[in-house]
Amino acid sequence: MFVDSLLILSAKIVAKCLEEGRYKHLDFTLTAPLSDQVFLELANSPSIWSSVIAKETGLKLNLSNLNVKSIPHEDYENLHLHNIRSMTLDLKVFWHVPKYRIRARRGVDIVGILRTCLNEESRQNLKKLRFTGYIVFFDDWIENLAQLLPNLISLECRIDEEGFERACTSFPNLLSLKTVFINDLRGIRHMRNLQMLNLNATDSHSPEEIRELFDLPNLRVLDVSESDLFFVNLLLCEGTFQNLRFIDCYDSDITEEQVRELVERYPSLEVIFLLETDCDETDFSDLPITVLNLATIKSTMNTLRYLIDKRTFTGDTEKCVKLIARMMYSGEGVIDEEDHGSFLMSMMKLKKNWPPCKEELINSCIFLFYETSFPGHTITDILNHLNSIAHTNPPFLAEQRWAAQSHINYCRVLINQHRGRQIRRVQYRR
């Protein structure tokens, strides 16, 4: 059984009462973070979003984060009633609004949109901005955006190659930048505070285009998923990363030889993600870093945990669970005792976030876990053992107890299915 935090439980009740119109007689304002959590609980009730954002409900929310996929442009404009610190802006909803259109081009006035949607305090204090949908902006939008949002530290948007260097000089204080289809990184040396860089689908043509990455002393996370020729050109550059900890190589053309050379040349590297690459089944157990791939049960476990932490409950996640179950069933691998807690925590998170149709996969995986990790022991023996170690690791005990109960329930299902087959056989013989 899963128990939400007091904040989430309170937010769910408040959201339900808002939907039912029980607060119309009030004139009261909630502050963050409860306001943000209540709005998050209203995710499946978009019909009430407009009145909440416009503060037309008796109980008023004061939002600081707005990260829903999309809302009407009128609702975005009413965000000036709130003190926004983080927001996702769907550009497509402004395409048909005449006052935001660029007459001569197929685009919108992004600076005008943000000036309308955000009050002065929000513009000064906005930290994170994410654009969805690609639409052309004014030629000088980068410089004007930097002036409008002077304290922005995280930006996610598509920038054309001609504007990339201007973006680097205009936003020197960014800590996180996510963009796509940028091949030439010249100018990025100006972002000396940058810690996280996501360059999805980059196709490098020469070492000169990416050499300035080594001028980023604080870079810790580099995402070059779906890239081509990036590592060929990176390894042709002289230099090293001072603080790089993590590289995401998902669906890139990286090779085993390049992985090993990266580890040798960049000693600060701690984790590399290799799913959907040519070496996603290559065993790198001999390397002194964590390799996230599907080569062993341990690396698959680590990969699953990483995907769950990213809240990526997709086909890749299911692929990991099925592979772990297959390895345990075939005897190819047993989960180390030190990884029992993380495995069970992963199963708990999947149980909470996956649809009910995936429940049997989770239960069968837990069943195999107990069969392989505690061979010859009854579930009663295991529970007695858990009680004996309760004082040493209470959180782990809670995960074990949950899994043990799931194991008991699944065993009952298997027994009942077996009995049903036996009964049907007897009836058939008669």
C-alpha cells in the first residue's frame, strides 16, 4: 500500500473541493508550494483551469510553477496575476492570435507574449523557461529575451545555428540549456556557469565545432542523444573536462572503443547511458564507472532506476523489467544483496505509475526475485528475517514488506490458477 505525503494528500482534497465548487463562498489565497501541488492535482480537470488561473474561484491559488502541456492563450495572459518562477509555454496557441503575429514572417512576437503573460516581479524572478512547438521569432528575440528575463538560469527551446552564438553571449549565467539540431557549438565558451547541456540530435562535422566544450569548467551533465559523429570529433580534440560526471548517449553512434577512450581520457566521468546504441549489450564491468545498458542484471537494474528517476515509464522501462525477469528465470543473473533495496523501490514506483495491465509483469518479477534471492526459504522465514533487521534499515524494511505481501498475493493467484487447471482436467476426464 502506498501512502502519499501530507502535502499531496491535502492538495488532493483541496483540488477535489475546487472541482466541486465548494469554495465559492470564500475569499482566501493559498501560497506555494500548496498552490502548485493543488494545480498539479487538477491535471485531469482542464475545464477548471481557466477559472483557477484567473483567480475567479473563492479559494485562490498563487502559482509559481506552470508546467502543463498547453492551455488557451487567454489563460497564459492571466498568469500576470501570479508570481511565476518556472513555466512551459506552448507557442502554437499564439499562432492564430493577430496581436502576437509577425506580419512579414510565419512567426510570433515571443517577447511581447512574455511581457503580457508575466508581471514585472515574474519577469525579474523567472528561473526556468521551456518552449514547446517551434515557431519563428523576431530576428533580435534572443537579445530582447535576455533583457526581459535577467535572472533566467534554465532555458529549453529550439535555437537556429545562426543565433546560437548570440544566445551564448546573451545568457552567460545559464546553468542549464536544452536545444536540438545544433551542430556548431562555437560561442558556447561564454556560458562558463553552464552545468547541464542537452544537445539532442547534434551532427558534428569537425572538431572545431565542438572544441569549446572544454572551456566550460562547471559542465557536469552532457546529453548528446541521437547524435552522429559527435564522439568521433570530440576524441579528436585535445583537452579534458574538469567536472563532467554524466554523458547521455541514447540512440547515438558511439562505439565500444569510444566508450573506453572516453573513460580513459576524462577521469571525472562517473556514469554513461548507452541504451539503443551498438554497445547497449556490451559488458563494461571492468570499467571504473557506472555504465547504463542491458549487458548484465546489475547494469540493467541501474538503467531501470535511471529511467524511473527521469519519470520515463515507456517501452524502454518495460524492456528493462522483462530483461531482469528473464535473467532471473534463466539463471543468468541474481540481484546482489546490496541492490535489493533499489530493486524493490523500483518495483514500488512502477506499481504506482504503471497502468493496471502491467501489474502481472511487476508481480512476476517480484516472485522471481524471491525465488532467486532466497532459495529454499518460505515467505514466513523471510518476514521473520526482516523483523530481525528492522532496527538497522527501516526504509528498506518497508520496501521488503510491500514486496513480500505482493509475493504472497501472487503466489495465491498462481495456486488458484493451478487448482483451476486441475479441476478443469478432472472435469474434462469425466
